[in-house]
Amino acid sequence: MGSVNRSISRYETTAVYTHPEAEVDIVLVHGLNGSPDKTWTASNGVFWPLDLLPASLKGAKANILVYGYNADVYSRKNDRSASDNFIHQHAQTLVTSLTLFRKSEGTFKNPIIWVCHSLGGILAKRALLYSNDLRMTHHEDYRSIYVSTFGMMFLGTPHTGSDAATWGLVLQGMSDAIMPKKFFESESVLLKTLKKDNETLSNINNHFLDIYQRFRIHMAHENHKTDIKGTKILVVDANSASPQLPGVTYYGVEATHGQMCKFASASAPGYRALSTDIRQWVLDAPALIDVRWDIEERERAARMRNEIHERISPFVSQLTAVPSGLLCSSKVFQFLTV
């Protein structure tokens, strides 16, 4: 039995369940206007990453982490302000936070399984691209996120964006209900990223195609429309949430966009599919990720040798130009051996 933590930090990484013999880290990332606790909490108060998932793992050894970041597209007086960070800045923070947390916990090489809702999926994809790009010696620790990732579950992620009018309806409905309109920021940089044909979103998708087959991937889409003041809409339709790619598993969840990530019980729509596959991934991941770490360490050693060679090459070239008799002099010998 693992240890339980219900004190969840609004930002960065929190372990809500820690297994004493954990072999895998399950990381949950919320979406637009979400938070690391409320996004995953049903109306009856069930916080499924802690109240349901540990029991569903049935002996599979995993830690369960939640990640929080400012995904707000509105601001409230005397409360949180809307995020003005771009998606790549959020991705850098995610990689740094998760890497340092895992180092501090001694789980640096644990396989990672991502569970992402909405914008959280875009953020996780961008984080993996960023992590994969880090090959300099002093940044190699942050490559661990890419190397360790085994699988990704996307819940209602708008991979190809969503219609601007749809987001406008959803967020305007939220703003009217929660705060005065003067605090509503409809042109948040995060909101822009989620619109169809956004250049940043297109670039993330295009580059992710180069690496996605490395991971096990499930994509789930909402089957119920969200009621926004009498207007019923699919916030993220199946075409965007489940773009057809070879090797990816797809399914629909009988819930709205906001409810598809909140499971009130083990029998809630979508929970059995998600929890069963997470358990299997936890069992399968260690063997594969161990092999990938062996490969990574050999490549790191090769990069280190190349770096050393590049650094000493100019000095070696200078030495070859020195007459052999001079190399034997005591002063030159002393200089070379300092």
C-alpha cells in the first residue's frame, strides 16, 4: 500500500500517491482553465487519481503525479490572473519541474505514462519535443522525460484545433457565470493556440509525427455535447480529438468535454478503458524503457567523446606544428603537463 497526499500544489508537480516500490510514474496534466485537483474531481467529490486508480492498478507498482500550470484564459480581481505564457514556455517549465521532482525522489529513470485532458495533451506533446532536442551535456538530464515516456492518453485533446466560435461560446459562458466581463480575456495566447489553423499548433503536430510511433497512444473523444446557455456543442469533435494515425487506439467517452476526465466511480463511462490500459502499460513499460536508457547512455558517452575531441582538436593541431626537438625541452614538457 502506498502513501496518500491530498495537499495538492496549484502549480508544478505533486505526488498524490507514492508506491514504495514504484517502477512507473503516471503523470496527469489538466487543460484550459483547469487545475491539478478540480479537473480530475467529479461532482460527488471523487478525485479518481487517488480514490479509484490505485485500487485499479491491482498490484502494478506506480506513483501517481499531477502537474499544475496557469492555463487560465480569464482573470479575476484579487485572484489568479490569465496566463500570458506561450505553449513552449509552459512546456519548458513542465520538463524542468518533472525532471527535478523525479531526481529528488530517486525515480529519474522511471517510465512515464501521461494522462492529458484537452490543452494538457498539446502541452505534453510540446514538452516531449523540447526534451528530445536537449543534447548538450549540461542539459542532458532534461532529456530524461523524452527517454522515459512510454505511453500517452489524450482525453479530448484538440490536436488539430477547434473552431474559434466554439471556444468563444464555451469561455463566454464561463465568464458570464463566474466573473464580470471586464475580467474576461478572450485573446489569451493559450486560447489562440487551440484554434484551427494556428501555426504553433500545426508545428507541434507536424514535429510530433516524427516521434509518436515511439509511444503507445490512446485518443478519446467526447460523445456528449456541452450545453452552453441553451446552445449544445461538441467542444472538441472526433476529427480533432482523434486524428487517424497508424498504431493509435481510439474510443469515445459518453460524457461532455468537461466531464470526460471526471470519474465519479469505477463504473463511470470511460474509466474502465482508461484504468485497464494504464495498468497494462505499467506492467509493460519497465522492460522497454530500460532498453531505451541503455541506448541513451551509450549515445551520451559517444556525444561526450565527440565534445572532448572538438575541444582538444585546436590544441592538438598546434602541437603538431611544434618541432619535435622543442617538444623534448624541459620547459615545453612542463607546460604540457601542467
